[in-house]
Amino acid sequence: LAKTTQPISMDSYEGQEVNITCSHNNIATNDYITWYQQFPSQGPRFIIQGYKTKVTNEVASLFIPADRKSSTLSLPRVSLSDTAVYYCLVGDDTDKLIFGTGTRLQVFP
Amino acid sequence: GAVVSQHPSWVICKSGTSVKIECRSLDFQATTMFWYRQFPKQSLMLMATSNEGSKATYEQGVEKDKFLINHASLTLSTLTVTSAHPEDSSFYICSARSGDRYEQYFGPGTRLTVT
């Protein structure tokens, strides 16, 4: 499994765009990149998944450069309810998910 | 769709007793289920992987005789914490994956407190 590295924490204000970058230098050809969100005392919630280039859904965008050694989760116009821990994981469909430290995002009014 | 439930959502038990936690996939068949535990302010730690009808595969350092996992059907897996001690107090989370999907769906978690 590719190891991921993320910033431990980030602060933002309501209405701003937040970009969280994840490094995965040893990503394998078959690996996908998946981001989860976790609120205190809840299970993680799937946000977005991608393999290359850009993926967008109703809550976020995921940017993946050509070398796939990193990825950036972009949250547009965050609100207080986006305060959570965000995890970046890589793996293929046979892998178990190994969680890293995650990024603790704090959104201020 | 893709809902995973856990029961109970929280439980308090006395030291030395056993506690069973259920994980159910409500609207899909889960060929693989995973159990994690999470201590306060820490990340999720994978405990074991279970495939329906097979013995669970435990991660290094996880005692299989203490954390009994049963995955008897495609919609139910159970984790039994045997002879619980206060250090077993934690947040236990399961996830489930169907055979044709990469994505894992997580349950809401179970808060175990051992007194």
C-alpha cells in the first residue's frame, strides 16, 4: 500500500476555498485515490475518488497531476459544518484501507 | 443506498465481561467487512478483515482470541470483545465492501467503555 502524507491541520474561514494536498510518492499503477471525511464520533464518509486528472462531484473536486504522486482535494466555499478530519487513501480494489493521520480542518466564522 | 449500520451505538460494560458488536450492510451484499478501532484524537486503526464464510485475517498486534470476528452472512459481521478491560475502551468502526466495488462504506461506529 502506498503511504500518504498530509498536513496535520488547516484553518480556514467560512466562504473560502480549501485545498488539502496529499503526497503518495509510491502510488502503484492500479491504485485509486480516495478521500474520506470524518466528524467526531462518526464513521468516515466517502467524499470523492479519482485515478487521474480531475474529478468533480457535488461536494468537492479532486486534482491529480500526470505523475499521480500527489493529489489535491478542493472544497469550494467551506462552511462551519465542513470542520472535520479529512483522510487521503490510495489502493486498488483488492486492498484494505490503511488510514494515515488525516488533516484536521477547522473552519472559523 | 450503501448503508452500513452498527449495533449498539454505545455500550458500557464491566471489566472481565464480553461485548458483541454487530455490523450490517442494509442494502447490499458485503463480501468483505473490515473492523477498525479509533482512540481519541487518533486515526482509524485496522484490526481485521473478514470475508463471508472465511476466518478473519487479523492485523499484526491484534489478538484474535480477544477480538472474535464472525462473518456468517453477506450482510452481517460481528466483533466480540472477550474479557474486556478498560484499555479496550475505544470507538469501534466497521466497513463493508461488495465484491464488485472498490469503495468501502462505513458504519456509524460503536463507543465501548469498560469500567
